[in-house]
Amino acid sequence: MSIDLEKAPFTGEAGEDEGWLYVARAELVLARPDHRQLTAAALDPDPLQLMASACAHADAELGEEVQLVVDLVPVSGPRVARRRRLLLRHAQQRGPSAFGEQLASADGAGPGGRWWSNAAGGLNAGGWGRGQGTGRVSRASDLAAGVGKFLPVADAQVFAVQVLLRAVAPHPAQAEGLLHRVMAVMDAWSGENWWRPRGPRFGAWHPYSDVWWLRRSFDRRFETGEFAPSRRQWVTGREIAALLKPPSVHCAASNVVRTGGVVPAAPAQLPEWTGQPGVVPLGLVTGPDGRERLGAVPQEDVLFGAGLGRSGFGKSELALLQALTLAYGGFGVWFLDPHGAAVQRALPYLTHPALKDRVLLIDVSVKDPLARIGAWNPLSMEGREAHQVQEVVGAVVGGLASAQGWGDRAPRARAILSHAVQVLAHLALLMCEQGCPDLQPTLFSITRLLTDEEWRTEILKQLPKRLSRFWQQTFPQYEAGAVPVVTQMLEQLETSDSLRAFLGQPRSTYDVRAAMDENKIVLLRCSGSGSGDQIITSLLLFDLFLAGLSREGVEQEDLETMFAFADELTAIDGASRGYVAAILEQLRKYEVRLMGLTQMVMRLSEETRQALMQNQSLLTATGADHNEAAFVAKRLDGIAPEVLEQLAKYQYVASTMLDGERTTPFRVRGVAVHQALADYYRPDLMPTLNEAIDRNLKRRPVGEVLRVLDGDEDQLPGLENAILTHLKNLTPTQTPTIEQSEVA
């Protein structure tokens, strides 16, 4: 082994010879004439497993590397035919042989004259040697012995080949060792022929292509790609195919870069995203032309979407990018984030003057009494009429029952809750009619109504007498244990100051139906409130569902589109008790489009999973375990589960509807929000955005809201006591009669 004196500087650790790298070179040539066949290496086990194992001994941190370069040039058919005829002539001169011994000719006319004439005639379709007699027909084995692997078969593509091997290491012995390891790999192709290194051999010293008269030619070909093998050597495609293919599934080496399986290119008609409105961005895609671009789907083709895959692999990042893009495009956005991380990341991108007046932030995780919060009173009758009381009852009872998963299993609790909400809705209507909307009851008034008989009696005095019938005749018949079933869920809400402040204000400032119609950007964070997380999530999701249904009767062209994003859909589905499926099944016609994201689609409820898979028009999947991958792969035609299992972070396989037709799955490389929307990131304008949100939602400090709700010892009586005082002060002329209430 010689030492190359022209070394590249090396900055890593290299032992005693720090800063020097040593190169070992070898050109591999065929040991026997090239018509002798190499063994076509099998695919199982994959011969590249040996190559990967040899390369694993190279320490990249020390600058070690091994490179095997295989250059191929196709050989034309006429050249192969000429080569075949030459081989036949040489074989004719030698005569036939068997077991290594030459045989006499069949007719004595020279060494194998007639026999080889027939062989040549067979190879050339009778074009040569025709009319020279009718000898015996040549055997296939005789032909193979004469021309070797260059038999005239249709699929035998022939290539001229040049094989260069180069190893680099901080020590010459290490470089030589790496070189020999890879040379040993080439033994997998040994058969009638085999690969051997070119170069002189001096006893135990084998310098190969490192000798001075070979080194310059080797380096020139290695660096420039020049094809100038030391001698002619032809191989067939079958012989060399195993060396040219990428590693297969049978190559289990850990140091192999995986392609992630076969995934088709993105459709040529997939729009390129350049920032234009009206599209839902996907990320970087590669089209049939090989050009990488930012792909997007027209928003009219996206009715519902599903993002599936492991935590931390980019589902939320993609959803956040889509939500922000749609918001800038003028669409309404409703983003429910149980954990709040995505919401906090989104805010600095929404400070643009064109957007800030549309932003509504509901964060029930706040702990500071000075933190500001909006208001939502599901019992509010402000702006409503008497006949809408039943809508309020249905919404509140449905939401609370859904959160508790009552279904048909708690008829007494549902009956008690329904009548309680009915009474409080009528009370809220009365307060609005009296010009006192600030004295409307809230959800927390349900507990007072059920447990304080004096308060309930005074309330019922002011309401139509038909509402008292249940409380006077039926309610006393229920056993004592029926009431706690209702009150315990409200007591869970009362454990969170932020939830009490959000739900305990008489006048609502959050109206999801208005947000739909006015293209608002609604960001909701529903975690951090303790045991009330699931209840508030269920209430908000049910409210979205009812708001969508309330659009019935509106002309389709008058409906504004709202995209609703539900991150961590598994947790939300558990709280929604079936209303996610209802949204997926019923709200498309009302222009409410849900995009659901989940780590484990198999953990969704059966009805939600079926509705999501049936109705999704945009499916993106990233890394998953075997069971999840097997389920999702069935929805991605032609994609093996192993492809999804091997996807790296921020890599997706997507399938979408495009112009009314489902596309074949294609690969997407994720783009981070801070890359795509860098020009819109303005954290310095957050104070301005917070002021705008305060105006949009009329937010008030949590501490101030609670003081009004609970009262204090000095001045404030508390909301429910204030309601009672107001009712006691009503004159008989101010108290509505049954007929007046019903007419109202």
C-alpha cells in the first residue's frame, strides 16, 4: 500500500498524524474473458447488506470514507452481434469440447467444421453457413459454451463497465483495511467470472492502483467521471442489477439512508402555492417533471380533512400553516387547541392590521386575576324571543349531557336539568325584557336553583305558573341522589376561576354563529382548567355544531365558509360524545369544514372514525406504528404500511380531491410556519393585537368578573343575590302574567 503525498487537510482527530488523510485505490476488472458470466447476486439476502456492513467500519467523524463507483455505458446491439460472431469464429477454430477436452468434428472436415457451421447458422438465423449440409442440430449448451453470456436473447442489455474503489482514512493501514472489506463484498458476484483488482503484486504487497503509473489515471476518472476502463469488459444488466439498485427491505443495516418506499410524484395539475388566496397549502411536493414546488389544494376541494401520525411529526405545524393561510385569505377559522401551544404560536402572525379586528381568543387556562377573558353565557336570551327558549334548552342540555356521556342512561338527571334550564332561560328572558341583561342567570345558577328552595320559590313566582308544575309536583318525588348527578358536573366547572369567569358573565361576548357569518378568527385553548377541561370542550364543540345547523334556510351563495380545526382529536372526541361525527356528517352543506388531527386514529370512537374516513377529502399521514400504518395505508392506494412507518419528521404522504377526483397518494415535505410566513411574524405588535382582542371580545379581568359573580362583604351582593333582590322589588304591574309571557 502506497501513501498519497497530496492530501487534503483534515480538521478532525486523526491520531498522531493529525491533519492528514491517506487514500487507497483499486480498479476492479473481470478476472476472465468478459463473455464468462458473473453470478447474478440474489435479492434475498440483499448483497448490499454486505456493502453496508463494510461501510459501517468507516468512522465519518475521523474523516474515513469508502466509495464504490460503478460507471456503465450501454453497448449497441450491432456491436454485441459482432462480438458474438467473433466468439463463434474463435470457438470454431478450437472445435467442440466436453468436460474440458476437445472433440473431433462430426464429418472430419476440419476441427468442428460442420458442427460450428450449424451453430453459427442457428445464431444468425441461417444467414451464414446455409447450404453446407444437414448436420445435427446444435444444442443450447453447445451455443452457451461458445458465446457465454452473449446469447441472442431479447432481454440481455449489455453494458461496458468501469468499477473504481477508493478508501480514505487517517492511517494507511486503516485505508487498506476498508478497501479490502469492500473488495470482499464483490465476491458475492463470483461465478464463472469474478472481480479482481488491477495492478502489480509484489509478494504480500499489493499496491493495486496506487502505483505511480496508475494513480493519475485513476484519480482523473474518479474525479471527472471519465469512462476509460483499463480494458474492455462487458456485463449484462442481469449481472450488475443487484449492485445498482437501492437497498431493499432485505437490507436491514442501520447505516443505510432509506428512501421511505415508493410514493408517486404529485399530480401535475396540483396548484403551486405562491401566497394566493383560496387554497389550502400542503408543503413542498415534487411533480412528474422533477421540479420541487410548494403545493396546495383549492379550498373548494377541501370539505373535511384528516391529519394522522405520531406526536411531534408536524401535524399541528401543517394545520397551523393552513389555518393562518386561510385566515389571510379572508375565510373564517375556528381553531380548537386543547394544549394551547399552537394558539400561542399563531398570535404573532395575526398582528396584521387587516386581521387583528377579526381575532377572538378564548383562553380558559389563565390563572392571573388580572388576565382578561371573554364571556359566554349559553343561557343568555339577549336578542332572542320567547319561542327560542326551547333552542337554548336543547343546546345547554345537549352539551352538558354530551360532556357527561349520559345518552339514554340518565333520564331523571336529564329531566331535572331540562326543567332547570327552562326556568333559567325564561328568567333570562324576563331580565332582558326588564332592561336588565346584566342580571341574566348563568350555568352556575343551576346549582342554586336545585339546592336553594327559597331562591327557587322566589324565581318561580315571577314566571309563568306552568313552569312551577314540575317543581311542585314531580321534583319532590325524586330521590335525594338524583340532584347531585346534575350538580357535580357544574361543581367541576366551579373549580376553575377562568371557567367561572368565562361562563359566569350574564352577557355573552363570544358568539360562534356571528363568528361564522363575519369570517372571524377564533382561537380556543381549553386546557389547564382542571377537571372542567372536557366539559368546556364538549360545550364549545356542541355550540359549533348547533351554530352550523342554525344556518339552515340560508341561501348557499350567502353562506360564508368557516374552517374548523380540531387538534388532538382523540381527546376532543372523548369529550364530544359523538358530535364530531355529527359535524362531519351534517355541516358540509352549511359551509362548516372540519379538519381533524390525531395521533391514533384507532382510538377514536367507531362512529367518529368512520365519519372521518368516509367524508375526508384531504388525508395527510406521517410516521405511525404498524397497526396505525396498516389502517391508514388501506386509504392510500398503492402505499405499503412500511412506507408510513419509515416516514421521518415533517414528511407526509397525502391524498386529496382535485377537480372532483381523488388523486394518487404523493409525498409532501413539510414547511414550517416561520419559513412560509416569515414576513408576517411581528411579535412587537402583540400589544396592539391584545388591545384589539379586548375590544373584539369586550374582555374583562378575571378577578373583576369573579367579584361581581360571587359578591363581597362590603358592596356587591353577588349575581344570584342581585337577581333575587331585583325580583323582590318588582311591582305587581311589572310581573308578567302567563298570557303576557306566552305572547312575548
